Amino acid sequence: MSDPTTPTPLVPHEGWHVMHLFYQVDHAQWALFSDEEKRHAKTHLTELVQEIRATADTQLLSFSIATPKADLGFMLLTPDLHVANAFEKQLSLSLGPEILSPVYSYLSQTESSEYTPTREQYIAETLVEEKCLTAGTPEFDAALVEFETRMAHYRKYRLYPTLPDWPVVCFYPMSKRRSGSDNWYALDFEARRTLMAGHARVGRTYSGRILQLISGSTGLDEYEWGVTLLAKDTSDVKAIVYEMRFDEVSARYADFGDFYIGMQLPLDLLFRRLCL
Ligand code: 76R
């Protein structure tokens, strides 16, 4: 028998739900609070954040947003959409009614890529054609083991990432274009795979400087993917987005939404930054 007070979990068959939440602080309402009420509100939000971070398979990044597009941002990753939804409603109300107003939000899911090279492709295209290795040699076998290990790690990261506390968080939504001769969805799989290999080649040159999480949102939100880039230096964000614009996948086929730049901060610093 299902319990009517606890809905059946809405957990994707693979991956997690991802919510990006951006709020503005209503300082006029906040100013009406007594010092005691302000302290109480901040303690309440702090406890809620601790509760969310203590939930299994759940991550919550908190950041201050640069420019008045928004003040405060959260990125929530958790398997069950009911849990994400409950936390999101609680976060919105956490400082008291009318203090945090949502200005932008985005719902997506972690996903594995349909363009990940298969073992057969890697053998034929990389080991044999590119590296001229012969099957059965120790070099060939070592390269294959390295590939399998890297892929296992990669598949796990795309679906179940652990996001680091790198200070810069860049978020923007994007779609692949469907316009006249620039229709990504009218290309056959091999053409898309070749183009995506070029995209990944550019991306890999930012290894160690940019950590990207591409979460899928087709049918879930306005665009088709949420792009989250973590960095230690804003110049790397600027450089990768610029360089990718020249890559055919972005130059011909990408449409973008609004960009948000946040700085991850622990809550006490975040409260001070937001003048709360
Ligand atoms: O994930 C991987 O490392 C495998 C290769 C790869 C895929 C499949 C990859 C690599 N990406 C993939 C998929 Mn990407 N990516 C973006 C953007 O601003 C822009 O122009 C585009 C936004 C950036 C900055 C970026 C960075 N990527 C995708 C998809 C899904 C496409 C689909 O399924 O049709 C999108 C929308 C997308 C967009 N990408 C990388 C990067 C970086 C830095 C890498 C290298 C990661 C690494 O190997 O270290």
C-alpha cells in the first residue's frame, strides 16, 4: 500500500535531477525584521542547507551572483524530483516570506552522452588508425585498459558528479539550432559524432582549469541543456566560451540563454556579501 503522505519517489532510471535557483533579496522587507528575527532567519537557512547537504546523494552549491541579475544562487543535485521540489520550496521561504524572490530557475538532469566512443570505435579510430598500434601488443593492451578505466570514470562522473568548491560558477542554458540548413537534429548520427569529437577536443585543452557539467533539459525546461562551468579564474570561463564559439558545434548550431556568474561562498560569508 502506498502511503498517501509520502509520494512515490521520482528518480530517473539513471542520473540525478539538477536545479539551478537564482533569487533576489528584498532588502525593504528584510529591513522590517528586528535583529532577533534576522538572526533567526539566517539560522533557519543555515540549518536547512546543512539538512540538504546531509541528504544521501545530494549536493547543494551556494553562491553570490555577480551583477544585479540576481543576488543569491543555489545549484541542487539530488535523485528524487519530489525531494528537489520540497527543498526548493523550503529554500525560497527560508529567510521568511517575501525575502527571497526567484528571478530565474532551471530544471535538468545529469545524463551520459550518446557520443561517447565505444570500445570498437576507440580501437579502430584511435589505436589502429591514429596511433598505429597492433592488436595483441603490450602497448595496445595497456592503451585499451587505460581507455576502459577512463570511460568508467567518465560515465560515473557525467551521471553522478561530485562538484568541487571551485570559486567561479558559470551557468547558462543552451539548445542546438533547428533553423534552415543549420538544423542539428537533421544531421545523421555520424556527422554529429564527428562534430562532437571536435567540440570535445577543444574542451579537453581546458582540463584542470574548467570543470563542465552538461545536464539535459529537453522536455523539462526552455532550452535543451544546462551548462555549468566551474573555474578558479573568470578568464578561463571567458576563454572557453569564446573559443567554443569558433567550433562548428557552437558556431553553427548553438543558441544560448542568459549567463549567470556566481562565486561559491560559505554561508556566513554569503550573508555578509548580501548585506543580510
Ligand atoms: O564529456 C566529455 O568529456 C566527452 C566529450 C563531450 C561531450 C559529449 C564534451 C566535452 N562535451 C560534450 C557534450 Mn561539452 N560543453 C558545452 C559547452 O558555450 C558553448 O559553446 C557550449 C557550452 C561548453 C563550454 C562545454 C565544455 N557539451 C556537450 C553537450 C551535449 C550535446 C549533445 O548531446 O548533443 C553540450 C550542450 C555541450 C556544451 N565540453 C567537453 C566542454 C569541455 C570543457 C569538455 C571537455 C571535458 C573533458 O574531457 O575534460
